[in-house]
Amino acid sequence: MKAFFFRVALAALALPLSTAATAASVNQTLPSRVEQALKANKIGRDALSVVMLPLNGNGTPTIVNADVSVNPASTMKLVTTYAALELLGPNHQWKTEFYADGPLENGVLNGNLYLKGGGDPKLNMEKLWLLLRDLRANGVQKITGDLVLDRSHFVHPDLPAFDDDGGDQNKPFLVEPDSLLVNLKALRFIARADAGKVNIAVEPPIESVRIDNRVQVLKGGKCPAPDVRYNPVKELNGVTVVVTGRLTEGCSAQTYLALLDHAHYAAGAVRAIWKELGGSIAGEDRVANVPKGARLLARAYSPDLVEVIRDINKYSNNTMARQLFLSLGAQFRNEADVDDAMAAQRVIRQWLAKKGITASQLVMENGSGLSRAERISAREMATLLQAAWRSPYAAEFISSMPLAAVDGTMRKRLRNTEVAGKAHIKTGTLNTVRAIAGYSRDDEGNTWAVVAILNHDRPWGASAILDQVLVSLYNQPRSQSTAQR
């Protein structure tokens, strides 16, 4: 397999310090709270990289292990989403279209129906339903030919599959990008025990997904943690899900799985909704490009990029981030680019160069951080955040990140602390990585760019260590955080 990475080696960009600055003007030690948390968790200080830069005050920067090449996990999404904001624009949209290659007479399309994907990261079931409603409103009721999927928008790289823990490859966060990504390829299984039996429903109701229900019903009472297990058995024409376990009367449980490939999921979802709308497709499902001369029947647009990056950063959506990364490549691809990942790497490299940003440690594979190959240094990430603070789209970028103790992946962290509601922080988690990056305030209202990345074989308790970085930043000594007046 091939994986195309890039390393950007440019002239060094100084941090926001005077060229005459000495080591005394930079704090090169960790806050005492952080040192204590590291010691309590038996993790050496060399495992942690920290950079804290004042953005609108004259506080003293903290720079510790800042130039070490580290795996940033999902904080890499900040590089991808910031680049997309400036390169594609905050109102960028993706489109998905239906075409026909035959005449439409009295509600009957005598030919094939083509569904052309444009790389939309947020083509959910509601949007697909509305698109099919538009198709129906344009007079189509029956299709005599095939349902043809055009998945040619992206030129996909040949990347290794990610397997962080050797676990279930059907987990939705592992779904790979696609030109025709429908509903993040997720199947929702809902089990409910009523009237002495367990009913199991699947959304969307794709015909090739079959249920073998073996769940036992327990007598009613309080609903304990559900014990319902889904064991998919893939077959030639679909998948059978053997459902086992026990469920208490009057209780319910649900889970999400990604069991089908992109083509089967997209076709199955279209057929399920089209059938509910009273339509029919007589032919088969297949993949091919829309032919020249085909007639456009209906088109749907995605939400603006600003809304998409909010989903990516607030909830750390890997699939949408990878979709966005490839969209950058597809937008700026040239003849020298082998695939859209290579094109995205090239255009981000050029974008960084125009900003004068050094990123010699930066390695991007898929732009989501769901990778063992991706690398950056804490200084490079902090420099990027500093540049974003000055961007015309700073407000859109910052608001896309989780708000401490309020929402997204930070909603349960830093509650009952002074930092609650005062920090927009992107988190990152892999088996050997814990990371935070974003913007936080100190107790005088000054804003800082903050990056803390911990790489360790056993990062147990590391989230609490990173939280102490933010608490310590908030409680900066006043002599170090007095705002400029």
C-alpha cells in the first residue's frame, strides 16, 4: 500500500517574542499542578509537550518539549478545518445530483437513474429524503432501468486501514470517506421489549440487512444497562445480524454499526426511501459514471462549510474530516497529483508557505488524526492557532471547537472549575495519545493559544493532566498575564 505524506520545511517562524528575547522571557517549566498530575500518574515529563501563547496580553509564553515530533490524534482536525476555511471559503457547499439517460413519460422514466455524489460530508437521511421528494416532484414515479451510482468525484489514496485496538471494524468512527457518503454509512439498530417479546428495527430499513432475533425478555422492573449484542454475518447478497442477549420488559436499547460498503448502503437507502414514497426501480444497482448528455433531474446542496467544520471539531467526526481533506484535494487537483490526499497535502503545504509558517514536523495522511503516521510539534500547532486568531474567519474557526464543560467532546470535562465555559478546545485520543489544542482565557480575560500533547504507552489519567494545563493557564500569576493597556 502507498501512503503519501508531506513534510513542510520552511524558514523558521519566530514565536511572538522579541528577536532580543532571552530564555528568561519564556517559561520553560511545567506548571506545578501539571507536574504533580504527571507524578501521580507515573508519567515522565518528557512525554508531554506544552505551548501556551498569549494572544492579546503581555503574558509570558510557556514552551516545554515544543519541537518534538508527536502524534496529535484528533487535534490534527484543526489543521484540516482551518485550511478548508481559508482555501474553500466559509460558505463552500457540496452538491448531490440525480440524472436520467432516458425519456420521462407519464411518471415513468424509461432508462437509468443516476445518483452522482459530490463528496458531501453531511448527506444524511433527511437530505436524501428531500432530494428524492424533489425527484418525485419533477414527475418521476417509476424507473424502468437501473439505479446507477456515480462515485467518481474523489481519487482515493491507497492508505492502510486504521486499527487502534484490534477491535470491531464495524464501528462508525472507522468509516472511510467516499464520493457518495450517505448518512455516514451508519445503521441504527433499535431493540425494544414489549408484550413479552423483543422487536428490533433497523434505520434505514435496507432490504439486504436481515435480523436474526435471539434476544430474551426479562420480567419488568427498572431498566438496567442493556445486554444486547449484535453479531453480523456477511453474506453474498447482504448481511445477517444475529442479535443475542437479554432485555427487560418495557426497556429499549440502541446502537450504531457500519456493516455495508458505500455502494450497497447508498443504493439500499435510496431504494428504501423511494419505496416509502411509492416509487419503484425495476433494474439492478451498479456503479458507473454519469454519461455525457444525461439530463439533470434534481440537485441538493450541503450545509455551508462553517456548519460542517462545527460537526467535525465539536464531535471529532473522523469520517467527515477525511471527507473534507479529500475535498481540498479534489478542488485543487492537478495532473501531477496521484490522488486527492496527495493534492490536499500539496495545497496545504503551499498555503502554509504563503503564511510563512514553519511546519517541518508536520506529516498528514488523512487529515483526521485517526492515524499512526500523522505528526506535528506543539510549537507548530500553536503557531497555526496564532495565525488562525488573526484570520478573517477566526470567529467561525474558534466557535467550531468544543466549549469546556458545555458541549462536544469537552462537555464532561472541567466542570466546577474556573475554566468552564471559557475555553474552546479540540481534543484528541488514541490508545497512546491524549491531546488538547485551542483557545483559553486567563483570570483577567486575556486569550491564549494552548497546545498540550501527551504521547505515552500507558496514558492512563492523561486527560486529567491536560485539564490541569488549562486550570494552570487560567490561574497564571498576575505578573505574567497583565493585559496591555
